[in-house]
Amino acid sequence: MDRHLGEAAVAILKDLVAIPTHDGIEEAVRYLEGRLKAIGVECQIGGKDGKPLYLLAELGQGEPSLIFNGHIDTVPPGREDEWRHPPFAGHSQDGLLWGRGAADAKGPLAAQAAAFESLVGQLPKGRLVFMAVGEEERGGLGTQAALAAGVRAQGALVGEPTDLEVHVAHKGVLRAAITVRGKAAHASNPQGGANAIMGMARVLPQLQALHQEITSRWEDFTGSPSLVVTTIEGGRALNMVPDLCRIAIDRRLIPGETGAEAWRELEKVVEEERAKGLRISLEEIRTIPPAYTDPSSPIAKVLQETITKVLAQPAKVGGFNACSDMSYLNQAGIPTVIFGPGSIQQAHRLDEFVNLEAVQAAARVYREMALSWLGR
């Protein structure tokens, strides 16, 4: 069983990596649907504007219940000619598989899919839900849509690259923009205008000081919060005094912080500069709350015990520095942990890869986790 399960996980991963999903997940959804229908499992596909956002499949019924949640979508590959191996070839060598999404998060998803397929007709009792979602990279829209459709369970396991560790928390993010408005003038007559870029230059040191201040905060599983100015744009022509400058901010939130609190800290910076006469405004782009599940909770303990049993090694417990759909599952009242093969350090970079032995190990853990949780 273990050998067949591992081979299935690797085969699914190769197929998924070969399907580009940075611009839509329809082809990958149809692929997963076809596999499941071939073994007699019906699927539900939900979407918006004619495009799928999630695929759901269920085994068994009643309680206990568990969700396998994994995301199909990826970020774009960037310049494909800069990859060591083509990003959609699913090339494997020396126990590694390269490709966009190999680690984030098609490796975990493939292991979940293989475990789910292996459990057809094998559940002792209860209900296992396979939730493959899109738009995770754009704010968790697939998981939010599935939850809005009424999907619930007593626990959830999110597939993300955690190096086979149990992650019980993740950071959230507040993304915001600050705009400074000036007055356009000919560059030869700067006194006739108001330079928005120079105005923004007054703001940037205040944001760096705020970053330094908040990094003194600490949470055991996710570390410190942070604030990064990620983009800047301004000016209209080489010979014009710029009348507008805009920056985007990525403010990472640790468990215990809220987006509202982080917003007020940014507001304070903006209001201080506005009081000095700067025409400045602040707008929210997106907020994803941080997430936390008690490491002694049943879902976390069962996963730790499963890892110890299946991998014959103590389970490491940590936190996930990036965002994940754990946040939305927790908000829906579903205790959730994160687990999967691969490293988050591989995410969103050229030559992304995942270790195939880790994918196979994850599939065994997912399968045994479902049996343990549902057999309680």
C-alpha cells in the first residue's frame, strides 16, 4: 500500500506541475475531477463568472469529519528561459522534482489527493472532505467560496510546504497604499510646484522607524511582525515636477495582532505628516488575519502522533511565516493545522523544487492522519 500510495502521489504531482495554473485552475480541476470520477467519487465544482474556484469531493458521512485543503493555483513562472529546467516539464532527477508549484503547493496537494484516493471504501466511520482550491495566492478566494457554500468539518489539514513539520500558526498580512499628492510644474521651475516624491521621502523614514519598533514584538511560532515598502511609483515625465507618488506596504501580522491595530499605526504616521501640510492619504488593499491553533488541541496532537508513528521520528511543531487558508478555516470555526512536504524557501522563486521522498512521506501521513482522526 505504501509503495502504491507514494507512486500515485508522485504521478499526480508530475501531472499537476505540467498544467500551468497561474492564470486559472480549470484544466487542473478537470484533471482531478477525472481521476476521482474514474474511481467512483463524485465531485462538486464551484466558481465565479464561469471560472472554477474549488473542487470538493467527500468520502463517508457523518462525524467525525476532516478536511484536506490544498491550493492548485501558483504564482507566474517569471522568465521561463532563466529556469534550469522548464517550469512546466515536471522534470525529476536525483530524487527532486522541479517546476512552478512543485513545493507551493502542488507537492502537498498531490500527496493529499493520493491519500484521499487510497481511502475510497476504507474509512472506519465519519467523513473526509478533499478541498482543492484556487485563488489562494490572491487572498484565499477558493477556500472562502467553499466555506460560503457551507462546507464544514471538525478539523482541517492545510497542505503547504512545512518540511514535514506541524505548523500551528501563521502570519497574517495588511496590505495598504499611501499616496502623496503634490502640484505639477515644469522641472525648470520647481518652486512653481510641489514635489510629491520629495514629500514621500519624508514618510519613508517614519515607516522604517515603525518597522524597527514592531520587530521588538515576538510570538513563539511565527517570530516578529514586519513592515516592508514593496513598490513605489511617481512622476509623469522627465521634465515635470511630480504631482503624485504612491507606495505599497506589506505589514506582516503575528498571532495576537489585528489588522485594525496595524492600520491605526499606519494612520498615525499619515496623520502626523498631514498635520505638517502634506497632502497624503492611506488606503487598504487587503487584510488576511493571522491564525493560531493550540498545539495541544486534538487536531494538532493527532497529527503529531501520526508523524511519530509513520515517520518514526518526533514531530516538530512550528509556525508558517507566510499566509495560508488556515486563517479562513479557523474563522469558520474549524480547528486547523498546516503540514506538507517541501520548503517555503522554494516558493515563488526560479527553479522551485520538492523532494519526492518527502511527497511520498506526506501522503502516508495524510492517509494515516485521516484514519486516526476519523477512527476516534
